Amino acid sequence: MSESLVVIRTFADLLRADEAQIELLNAGIYSLLLSEDGSQLPLGPAAEAIALAVHRRDAEVAEAVLTPLADPS
């Protein structure tokens, strides 16, 4: 059975996207980094609009895990 993925965050650079993905992994949540067109890694250092996607069932918890990482506005 295939489960759908949802994009929970979008990042302007790979460093921040990697940081978020590591936080999710530490919380036991599997995620994927996707390019603007929806393709998976590898993303080059010049990639723009890097999306972080998780399984739909994990989306709410993943958002809670990443909330402390949000940039102050």
C-alpha cells in the first residue's frame, strides 16, 4: 500500500533543509528533500525552493518538531 507524502516546509538553501531533515530523523520521522519540480536528491548547492516532505500520518508531529527551528520574523 502506498502512502502519500505532504510537503511541510520549503527552504531557500540546502543547509537549512538538511538541518530540518536531521531533526526529523532524530525524532524518528522519515522525510525526503525534493527540488522545486518534485524530483528527489541529489540537489546541487544552487538548488532553489527545496521542499521537505513527510508521510501524511507524520505531518502534524513533524511540524511540531520543526517549530523551534523556525526563523523569527
